Amino acid sequence: RKYNKMARALIGYEYLWYQAWVETTEAAKAGLQATLLVRHPEDSLLYVNFDEEIIQLTREAQCLERMGIQVPEAAKVVLLQKNKFKLHIDDLKYLLQNYENVKQEVLPVCSKLLAPLDYDILYTMRPGLVQLNWTSMHIDEYKKKLGNKLQQFTELIAHINDITDNRIEKNLLEISRAVLVDLPADQTFSLEEFVSLQKATVRRKAGALQGRNVQIESAVNDIIGLTAQYPLNRSIEPVDPEQIDKLKEHYNHFMYRA
């Protein structure tokens, strides 16, 4: 009698637990209506907006199926798409990480100049924040479009940083090291000879400095040209001419200091 009483209690407990679980499957399935991405209210960073309870639901449904227990249709639908959800989650996390990484590569002096390009990427991300959910049919297309846009932006930033390092900063360093006075230690001069020697030195060095100045100016214009040619969405304002002038003024100032 005790055995039968315990068996009935266990079966009753199992039934109640199963009924409660069936009710939670509908709530978990509702989580699939959430948008793909969400912006955190505190740190303003973008995150993949997927409810981890849905993955737990698929694990539980698998276990119940192996035990021969009837699984509700809502859980079966989620279970059949488990691998697809995991693929989308991994891909979106990778794209968001790429976005944060490339933003870290943007030089402070170029950040305002490149602001429209950043807005263009955010505009490409926008459907994932307001429109697409985990049951949408266009997630693959969205990922591909966003990946192409990030690839374009990454290549542009790498090109700009290369120009800055090798054609601007190196030339500024060489200019700052230039010595405009020639004082040989093994001979003496009359005043006229000294003046003549310095004039010749200044003319020679001035030619070299002017050559480096032209290289720097050309490099700055190339950065501006690359930025202006970047394909933006029609709804995004183009690069601000004021920011172009500020970039030129910045390097003009550092050229003078060098």
C-alpha cells in the first residue's frame, strides 16, 4: 500500500510538472517575437536579443522526446529550428564584435569626419533593432548585408590608418628632426662664409621639407577623397565640409609645429 501510495504521488507530481512545463512552452515561444538586436539602456552597446530560456526549452524537449513523452507542438517548432537559432546568434554576435572592434580602430582626429559612415552602419543595423524577429524569413539576407557593410568600413579604416601612419606621421617625424643650421666642427668661418653656408643649407633643406609637406597634403586629400567616395544610404547626410576643413587645419597646425 505504501508503495502504491508513493507511486501515485510521484505520478501526480510528474503530471503536474509536465502540465506546468507545457504552459511555459508558449511563453518561451513568445520570446521568438523579440527583435534580433537590442541596445542596452545603461552602456548603450548593442547586444543579441535572444532569450536563453528558449535554448533551455529545446534541451528539455529533446530529453522528453527520448523518454517517449508527448511534446507540445510549440516546443516541437522551436526544437526543429534550434540549430538555425544557434547559427543566427553566433553570426550576429560576431558581426557586433566586429563593429565594436573597427570603431576602436578609428583615429580620434578622423572620428567626426567618419561620423556619417558610422550612421550608415547603424542604419543598416536598424531592421534588426525594430523590425526583424527570430521567426523572420529575411535574417540571412540581413546578416549578409550587414556583413558586407562592415567589411567595407573595415577596409576603409585600415586604408586611412595606413595613410596616416606611413604618409603623414612618418613625414611629420622626419620634418621635426630636420636641422636647419650646418655647423662643421673641423673648420672656422668668416661671417660672410658662415652666412653663405647657412643659406645654401636652408635652400637644400627647404626643398626637402617642401617635398614632405606636399606628401602630407596629398595624403590628407586622399583620406578626404576615400571618405567622400564611400557609398552611403540616401537618407544619410554626406560628409560635413566643416569637418573636412577641420582635418586640414589639424594637419596644417601639426606641420607648422613639426
